[in-house]
Amino acid sequence: MSTPQLGGRFKIGQTLEVSRLGFGAMRITGPGVWGEPKDRPEAIRVLRRAVELGVDFIDTADSYGPYVSEELIAEALAPYKSQVRIATKAGLVRTGPNLWLPVGRPEYIRQEAEMSLRRLRVERLDLFQLHRIDPKVDLAEQIGVFAELQTEGKIDKFGLSEVNVSEIEAASKFAKIDTVQNLYNLSNRGSEAVLQYCETNGIGFIPWFPIQTGQLAKSEGTVGKIAAELGATPAQVALAWLLKRSPVVLPIPGTSSVNHLEENLGAAAIELSEGQFKALSDLA
């Protein structure tokens, strides 16, 4: 299959160049993002196929599994091709399936950075993200430990997740913010102001849950009609819209199926007309 340039290239923090259409490695774990996947060999195949098709930006987190996603990535891909970049996160602990609790204590973040280095089998984390700001811990302490890890050479770039503009500005006083990962898709534009801020400031914007279309995907609706016009799937249309929305957008669709992976990456070949793009944008 053809995946033309996977939406082009983007330089995270002006130096870390990645394919704009990446892969999110949350769904290669078990139900509730908890434990081992139902089909471990297929999860390994998904990761390897993604790289074969040109994906060089894979996003994960210590809490996916927990730990399972990072371990699978290393098993499938280490030693990594020189261009493959792995982003991971810390700051959420797991107490069971679908349960997530923020912990931003500096000693915990540092511990998880060290453990992610070990699990991923790398000497430096390409992109290390604070999974959630912990309201119980001073922001300067939470962000400061990432800056320390950068100084020590243990992480390259630093990102935030699920933040608003004021939180980005506050965190920026203590470290350079290279990426923001927020919920954003055709159905949910709640982070529009954050995306605009990222575009203005050259910050990579990683939309999680990028292909949520819900009722919009019905054949009689706008997404369904445009998909039919293009000979594409609603998921491909949703991803193509994100790629066209802004040059700083880095969608990371995830799946545990090779077939779905190939379908998602096919979005890179979809060219929306200006009219189609406007019609999709107007759905908000």
C-alpha cells in the first residue's frame, strides 16, 4: 500500500523530525488499557508494520498496561532504526482497568523516567510528557524535574497533556514546551484555543482520540458523504481533516489490528478539497 510521506514532516522542538501521521500505542494493551493484549503476536506485528510503512513517531506511556505498551515496543522494534522516535509519558498511576490517578511528585516522575529508559531500551527518551498536571503538587516542582532530566541528557524534548493555554504559559516559565497532547477530533473541538496557541508558537499538537466520529460517520451525514466521494472510510476522512487543519498537528491513531493500521495510514493519501475541508470544519 502507498502512504505518501505520511502527511509530511514536523520538527518537534525545531530539531526532532518525525512523520506527522504517527502511531498511538495505547490500544496494543488489554481491555481497559490494563494488562497483556488478547493477541500479543498481532500487537508485535502492528508495531513492526507501522515502521515498515514509514511511521517513525510512536507515542506511548508508562501507564498503558501499565508498562505493557513500552515493553511491547521494545520487544518489537529494539534496537530501533535511527529515525524511529518514541514518545512516552509519566504522571498517571493505575489502580485497575480504566482507572487513572495523577501523581506529579518529582521523585515519582524521575523514577518513571529511569524505568521507561530501561523498558524501552534507550539511553535517552526522545519526547517525555507529563501525562497530567497534578493539582496537589507545586507546578514548579513537577515541571522542574523534566528540565533537570533534560540537563542530565536523559530526555530530549518535553511535552504536556490535557492542558489549557494558561497552564501551558505557566509551565513554560520552568521548561520549554515542545508538544501538547489534548483530546481533539472532528467531534470534539474543545481544545481549539490550545491548537491555535501551539500553531502560533511552533509547538507540536498531538490530538489523542483522533478518529472519534460517532454519529458524524453515518452514511447520510457530511463525513459519510465525503468518504463516499473520495472512496475512503470515515476514519480516513477524519484523519485527513486533522492533517489539513494545521501543520503542527501530529495525529496518532492507535489500533491492535494490522488491517486497521493500514486503513488509518491510508489517510495520508486522501486529499480534501477546500470545500470538503470547510464542510467538515463547519461540523463543530
